[in-house]
Amino acid sequence: RVEMADTVGAQSTDSVVHSGQAESESERERHWKAVRGNPDDFSGWTQLLQAVDGEEELTGAREAYDAFFERFPYCYGYWKKYADLELKKGSIETALKVYRRGVKAIPLSIDLWLHYIEFCQQYIYHSSTDSHAVENQRRLYEEAIRTAGLEFRSDRLWQAYIDWSKVQNELPLVIQLYDRLLATPTQQHTKHFEQVRDFVYSHPPQYLMTPQEYQTLWTEVNQGADGSIEGDPSRGLERVKDRLLTQRQMIYQRTEEDVQKRWSYEEGIKRPYFHVKALDKVQLDNWTQYLDFEISQGNPERVHLLFERCMIACALYEEFWMKYARYMESHSVDSAREIYRRACAVHLQSKPAIHLAWALFEESHESVDAARQILSGIGEKYPSLLSVRLQQIGLEIRCGQLDRASELYDAAFASARTPEEKSFLSSHRAGFIMRTLGDAGRAKGVLRDGLALDPVSCWSFVGDVT
């Protein structure tokens, strides 16, 4: 009887487990069905991720997170959640891969870089006595600074690198980092100069530079007109420190001017991170004005950085992607093409205007097949959208493919939903037949058919055809 009770109990437990798994899979499929039906529904995706987070197996979570990031790669908080999930249920190696993907997808995220660095220090480079571990940590900090150090709000990243260097007792590196930071416009620029001042006056100057540099500077500030060394050694040290600070104050003052030029624009950025909620007009105008200002300053590196910052906050706005692409087109056609690809393949998959702009860009650079492919793709998604149909027709006319243009007119007319649309297409086609094919009689016939459908939409072309 005891053995039978144990068997029954085990079967009951298995039944509960299988039942829970079935409910979990059912909930996951319900959320998948929702996001497949409306892939732009951000809340639907977050509900799916919440559902898979609670599952024991990682397969479903990986599939969901990977699909989510194909549409919303700028959500740094979800990269952190994904990495934490891999660390908990997967391995250190798989969590590391997630972090690497994350900083590649959103390279200006200071928060994600700091989480990534902290992760590596705790799980990858945990031995502080290992020279290779220290060097690898330094490389990681340098990568983060090269990638995101020019971001106006990158102060915490710089501070983390400086603090780590102090722990390693690498004082020359600390002063070098302060020099780089002072030359970079950041939000806490004044605070950094105060930290430099405290650092210089609290350390013997010979420890902040190479022996040769120290000797040169000592001689320069302490040598009299006759070549003799003036004053006592302690006073000589103070002169060296004063010169060190004076040099850095000059850097600070130059950078302070750049900070002040940008301060009002930076103050106007209330939401520097990605969110699906619409930005108000004041913030959108601020981004536009800030970009125009930075372009007028003529520093391509800073313009590129600001555009990338803008794309995070304004990822769902076609006009900013097009502004970015137009700017880059004058510098690099390939770079402009990549901007259009990012916009259309990731962030704005369902927005027609940016796809039409991309197609025109490709056509203007003699990539006609690419333009056709782009128009075909958005045309399949929106078969009744006249702007897409008309651009396809215009492309074929400009390429001299008049028979193909006529076929596209037929397809557009067949897919038109209202008499007004059919009438408009008739008038448009009549103009094509008259101007391009030179057949006035046929054009008038097409125009009459259009007038019969809707005289108002067709009337504007009557003068051209008659």
C-alpha cells in the first residue's frame, strides 16, 4: 500500500508538472499569435517576454527575445534582462554573447556598457592579480570610451574608467583620461575640472608622468634666466603642480565654450532613450534645431554622433532617418544606404514614406534593380497604396520600360478601392499616354472613362490632354 501511494503521488506530481508546462506553452502561443498579427505592438511583445521569462527552458525565451530585438534593438533594458536570463539559466558564455550583441545594437547606451563592464569584471576578469585580466579590462574600457565616450551624458562611463585606473594605481593613465575627458563636452564638465584640480594637488607630480616629462617640466618652471634652479624643492613641486593645472584649465576653457553652445539643446532633450510613446512637438523641434546647429559647426564626427543619439530617441520618425541619410549621402553613399537599410529593415518596416525615399535614393545612384526590389516589397505590403504604385510606374517610365509601365497601370487600376482612385489613375494614365506615348486619341478615351467614374478627380488633367 505504501509503494502504491508513492506511485500515485508521483503520477499526480508529474500530472501537475505537465499541466503547468501545457498552460505555459498555451500562454506563450497566445502571445506569439498576437505579435505575429500586429508586430508593431510593443506591449504585445513585452507581454510575450514576460511570459517566457518564467519558463524553465531557454529555447522559447531565446526565440522571443531574438525576434523582439529584430524590431526593437534600442531597448537597452531588455538586453540587460536577456543577459541576466542567460546567466541564470544558460551560462556565462551565452550571457557574454548577449552583452556583445547589445552594445553592437545600441552602442551609445552608457547604462548597457556599464552593466557589460560590471559583468565582465565579476565573471570574466575576476582575478585582479592576473596581468592579462587587467589588460583585458583596460581594453574593454577603451572600447567603451571609443564607442560612447563622446556622448554628452557619458560622464558615468568616464568616471568608472578613471576610478578603476585609480584602484590599479595607474596614476599616469588617470591624468591622461582626465585630459581626454576635459577635451570632451559632457554634462558634468565643470565637476570633472574640479576633480582634476583635486587629483593634481593631492599627488606628487613625478607620479603623474614619465621621468623625462617630469624633468622637462620641472626645469621649465623652476629655471631662472641665468639657467640656475630657483627656490627650494618643495616650492618647485608646487610650481610643477600649478603648471599642470594651468595646462588643463586651458583645455577646460576651450571645451566649456563648446558645452555652452550646446547646453540649451541638451536641456531640451527630456527623453534621450527609446520609447514607443510619441514625443511632443517641442522635443521634436529641439532635435531638428540641434542637428541643424551641429551640421553648421562642420565637425562630421560630432554630427554623426548626434544623429545616432537622435535615432535612439526618434527611431520611429521617418523624417529624422531621411534627414540623416541625406546628410550622409554627401559624405558616403554606402553609409547613406546603410541608414536607409536600418530604418526600413528594422525600425520602420511598416512605414511607406521611408521605403519610397530609399527607392529614389537607389535609383539616383543607378541601382535600379535595388529600387525595384524595395518598391515591390512595400507594394506587396500595401497593394492599394497609390503613392507606391505611381513611383513604380515612374521608375519604369524613366528606365524606358513603357510596356512594363502600362502593365503597372493596369495592376494599379485593378487594385484601386474607390471610383475616386480609379478616376485619378485614369487621369494620370491619360497624361502618360499623351506626353510619353504621344497618342492624343487614346489619351482622350482613357480620360473620358475617368470622367465617367469621378469628374472632380479627373478634371485637372483635361487641359493637358485636350
